Amino acid sequence: ETAINRIAAGEVVERPASAVKELVENAIDAGAQRITVEYADGGKTLIRVTDDGCGIAGDDLPLALSRHATSKIDGSDLLNIHSFGFRGEALPSLGAVGRLTITSRAQGHDGAEISVIGGKHAAVKPAGLSAGTVVTLRDLFYATPARLKFLRTDRAEAQAIGDVIKRLAMAEPFVRFVLRDVSGDGAGREVFRAEAEQGDLFDALHGRLRQVLGREFAENALAIDAEREGFHLTGFAALPTYSRGSAVAQYLFVNGRPVKDKMLMGALRGAYFDFLSRDRHPAAALFVDCDPNLVDVNVHPAKSEVRFRDPGVVRGLIVSGLRHALANAGH
Ligand code: ADP
Ligand code: MG
């Protein structure tokens, strides 16, 4: 693999949490119902994602590792995509920055395995696996010590992984998520678990909210449901009296994707302007849904920003939707 490829890969894979995000998104796109994520040493030495999704046929494993190869686009309309991935960059990027092994079994096929080291992949081998996919990434950035130096402590990297998992778990309440720290030689320590939620979407989201943000928040949260000019806002927001201290607990989604968008976060703050002091962050899990043509989620592959065609409308929807719910609750 050339240096050019490694540098390009570094932009998609900044740290262990970004590798976890790509791998878990792939598992979700594969229709997985159960996703288990294991890591060691903050993800620096090991990241392993196991799913029960559709799997990859042995013959397709080399293709899955080649740049810009994706099974998720039919070539018709780039904006109308409902899967997380569509660039075909994650697996080749991960293969360029760590020791990557994919073991997979698609229905009607035998299990198979492929390994990549330094961007070069070995031949496909048979592998025993009942279904789904296991992706193992070891020794992230082993070939680029300069990048290793920029990683934070194991604890901070592990926290970032937990944050990614919680965001994706909020986005996919019907999927079971388990996160385990397998550092050292013990059996591993479960860091987070969310069983698959049941019922309709509203119930499922509320149940998942309890898993992710805790029972106290879930039981005191205001249900939000508002609409404006083709944008739909749903979710839950904290009562002004509920506070998680200075911890940021803001889960924002656009068309089902977790985002950390400045405009959306600013609108959320704006809605609570009269209630919260400057160092407090309103806790919320909010979903903005709209026609895919009204938003560009394609701004940057790794940074979860979006660009709305009319940001003013979205901002107004969030501020008025939340203020309306707060007023109804007597605030
Ligand atoms: P993208 O997700 O943008 O398509 P990736 O590099 O992340 O690109 O993955 C390449 C391809 O490998 C995917 O399009 C998909 O066909 C296949 N793939 C990756 N991970 C999985 C998985 N966990 N289960 C099934 N197929 C997968
Ligand atoms: Mg992908």
C-alpha cells in the first residue's frame, strides 16, 4: 500500500472510536439484530465487532476490501441512500492502518476469512462460522507511530468508543448492543448493554432512552413531536429541572444518523436559553427527519455534520417545538 493511501485512510480513521463507528455501521447496514463490540487498551490493540447480519460470501471478501467498492448503491441517486455506508472506504482504510481480519458467512455459502496487513490482503481461507461477520482490527496505527502518539489515554479512547456505541444504540432501538472491555487476560468486563427493544417505534425509543441515558431521565423527559415545512422533529428532551451536571447528553439524529452538528446543538441550547445557566447542557434525544433532498449528510465522511438546504427552518422547528413542549409542561 502506498503512503498516499495511508494518509487518506488516516482522515477516515482518526482514533479507535472512528474504527468502531465504521464497523458497527456496517453491521447495522447488514441487517444485524445483535452486535457485540469488544476492545482492549482503549481499542488501540484490539477492536472486534461481531454481528449476525447477512454476511459476505468468500468470493466477495477481496472486493469488500477494495477502495470504492460498495454493495450499498445502485448508481441511481446518491442522495437517496438509507444505509450508513456508501463510499466503500472503511474496510480498505482500516486495512491500511491496522491488522485487519474479516471472518464471514453469507447464507448459502461456506464461512471464509481474509486478512490484510499494511494494505495487502492474503488469500481467502475457509473458516468455521455459523452466520454473520466478525471483523477484528489489531494494533491500530502500528505502521504509523506518529499517529499513535496523538491518541489519548486508554480510558479516554474507551470513553469515546462507549459514546459512539450509545449514539448508534439510540439510533437503532430494535438492535441488541453489547460492549465489552477485554483488556488483559480476564474474561472481559461488560461496559454497556442494551437488549433489543420491543413494540412500536415510540415505545422502543423510550425504552432505549432508559438504557442509554438512565431511568431518571427517561421518566422525566418530555416527548417532542413537531413539524414544519417538510421537517419532522420527534424524540425526548429533559425538563429544565433535570440536570446531568455539566455532562453533555445530547443525542441528535438526522434521517436516522447520529450527528454532532453545531447548528442543531445551538438550536437546542437556544430553546433552553431562559432555563439553563451557560455551563449546563440540556439533555435530549432528538430525531430530525426529512426528505433526503432537503439535507446533505455527505459533508465529511468522518465528522458527523450535515448541511440543510434551509437551516433556518430546522432551527426554528427545534426552538419552537421544544419551547412548546416546555410550556405545556408548565415552564
Ligand atoms: P461501505 O459501507 O461504504 O459500502 P465498507 O468499506 O465499509 O464500505 O464496506 C465494504 C462492503 O463490505 C460493504 O458495501 C458490504 O457489502 C461489505 N460489508 C462490510 N461489513 C459488513 C458486515 N458486517 N456484514 C456484511 N457485509 C459487510
Ligand atoms: Mg461502511
